[in-house]
Amino acid sequence: MIRLSGVSRCFILGDQQVKGLDRVDLQVDPGEYLAVMGPSGSGKSTLLNILGLLDAPDSGEYWLNGEATAALDENRRAELRSRHIGFVFQSYHLIPRLTALENIELPMLLAGLEPAERHRRSARLVERLNLGDRVRHRPAELSGGQRQRVAIARAMVMQPALLLADEPTGNLDSHSGAEVVALLEELNGEGLTLLVVTHDPAIGGRARRRLSMRDGQIIDDIRQEPGDARG
């Protein structure tokens, strides 16, 4: 599903060049569950942005479902994001003036789906994520856990094959965080490819594959059985 070969990405900070990614190679098969870990500045977010087609590498190649993406124009990148990739962020990134339901339906509206199809998909996710009594509320009227469930519903409404989650429990209490992790793992169990960036070793230890990053490079790639990871 995912293949990176020699991917590098540099940034200019002041008069210095900083390597966000340094010749990274990575292959991810459909349905995998990965945690990406490492200190701040190690390259985790840069890797996530490349995988999510929010940024392009300076060198190297990224294939998504067999399509080379590095040289694509923004329109094609946006099309691939819409069709294949869902995003969940630490700070939710919900639109404050929209209700929970409107936030969930926004990707479908932008993609031009018919109202009946939008209603069918959103209703299924609202029921599954126990948001039925909150769909008419705006984000400021929701708890952190509810906001993140809305964000997950929005990420899933276009039925992506890949979900990228950047510190999805970072702003949540332990109970809400556990609910979010359980939901993400449930989706992965149904075949969704899940990649979670986290500082939390408890969450990282649950993944079947853990990548450790430092200085823009993957320094460890550890695979483990689900029983070992979650035991």
C-alpha cells in the first residue's frame, strides 16, 4: 500500500538547513497497525505529512497504492487524499461554526456526494460512535472525547483505506483516550491501515509494529504479535 524509497525533506530555519527526513525507506502493507515514536524534532510529523500527501519530498519517491506521488500536482494529490486517506489530529481541527453533523459531512459535501448518500454514511457513523444526542451541537459544546469521535467520524466518512492519527489522545483524559484508542483499533481490525504518531509508550506498545525515529531517520522497526503488544 505504502512504499517510501530514499525520501528526504529539508527545511530552512533561520540560516540553517534542518533535515526533517533523511533518506527514509519504508513499506507498509494493507491492514497494518503502526505506531511512530520518537522525541520532538525526530521527523514523526514530517513523515506523517509526506504519507498524507500534505507535503512532498525534496528527493526520493513515495508510492501510494502503486502510484508514484512525488511529482503530482496539487489537484491530483487532493484527489488521492480524499479517496484514500483519513486524518485525525490532537487538536481535532473541527470547524467551530459548524455542528458536529456538519463537520462530519463536510468531506462528502466537498467531494460532491449526493445528499442521500451523505445522510446514509453520516447516520451510520453517528450511531456507531454514539454521537446521536450531540450531532446538533457545535465543537465548543462538546467534551474532548466527543470532539475526537466527531473528528474520527469525519476522517472515516469517505471510507479511506489509510488513517493517519497524530497524537490522537494528546488532549484527552485517560478514560476518553482509552475509548479513542479502542475505536481506532476496532477500525484497524476491520481492515483499515492505521498509523499513529504518539509520545505515549502505552499506546505505542499496543501497535503490531513500532517505528522509532531520530534525526529524520527510522532507527528501529519492531514487529510484535497483537497478544504481546497488548498483553
